[in-house]
Amino acid sequence: MKRSEINLLVENAAEFAQSCGFLLPPFAFWSPEEWRSKGPEAQEIRDCMLGWDLTDFGSGDFPKIGLIMFTIRNGHLTDTRYRKPYCEKMLISDEQQVTPMHFHWSKSEDIINRGGGDLAVQVYNSTPDEGLDDSDVMVSVDGTVRTVKAGDIIRLSPGESIFLPKGMYHKFWGEKARVLLGEVSTVNDDTSDNRFYEQVGRFPEIEEDEEPRHLLFSEYPRAD
């Protein structure tokens, strides 16, 4: 992905969130220059991977296969200095923009439609060898349990949510319009806890065609 594209996507995402009444914390808007001035007081942001994250999953076609994320708060799977057992994210999924089929070995999560269009979520149980199981899937939508067929699609209107336990494959995309999503989960680690059904690239390769205006979490300068 080009840096110019990432700059515009981040700024547009912040504007879209604000238009939906969702406000981000101040560090969402720190420039690279501001980041270089931050010392150990901001180490939790660095270590717990808070902040902006976006990916085209190696597709080279972000509008069709991609996702924008902002991690607001998070703990750490191994560092006992960070004792939060939970994570909160904002996600943005454009209309018909797919997040590929995956599950998490450790994380369980609620995905909440915070506004915009509908969210379509396709679900499967996983097999012991991490394939797609053909068994019925038990899902909880806003605390109401239902059983669906393997590969069924659950559609969530604004305000609705779905619980996705660890080991449950899911794929999702927006319908009718861009969707603002919330994610409330156990601790998140995007470097080690994603099992994609098909091989994808989790973090984008960036072509530096202009200077960054906002850093992704993987680009923070370390404190001395």
C-alpha cells in the first residue's frame, strides 16, 4: 500500500468515527514528530499495540479485501506489567470490503455494529486440524442464542452484536454502507493470535511515496 493512501485512509476513518459520534483518544492524532518526543510514559501504548492499524491482507486491493482498526485499550499476553484482561477496538469495514475467514487461538470477542450499514458475518466451527467444520454453529447475538448451519451469514443492524468465541471461524463485510464496528474482547495480539483459513499477509508492505502523517502501531519509535 502507498503511504499516501494510508495517510488518507487514517484521516478519513477518524472523520467517519466522529460523524458516528465515536471519539478517539488524543494519541490517535499524534504526529510522527510528537511521537518522537514521547518517552517511557507512553510505553504502554507501544507495548500493548494501541493505535492505528490497517491492512489489505496482502491482496493489493484494499477496497475489496481490507480493514481499518484502532486499538483503544489492551492488555498483554505475556508482560505482567500490563494487567488489563481485556481489549477494545474500533474497526471500519466498507461496503463489500471483506475481512478474510479466520479465528483466534486465545481471543474471544464481541463485534458490535456501532453505526452505518449492516454487518454480514459468516461463521463456521473449526475442526481439530483447524479446517472448516460442517457442524451446526451456536451463536449468541445480543445475548440471544441461536443455532445456524455451517457457513450461514448473520446480519447485524446498527446496535446489534455477535459473540465469537476462540476457535470459531468468521469472515465479515459491510452491506448497504460503510460500517463502524466496536470490538470488545479478551487481550488481543495481532502478531501471534490470528489463524487465517487461507494464507494472507497480516501487515501491509508500504511504498513510501510521501511522509507519514500518522504512524501505525507497528511504526512507533521506541523510547530510550
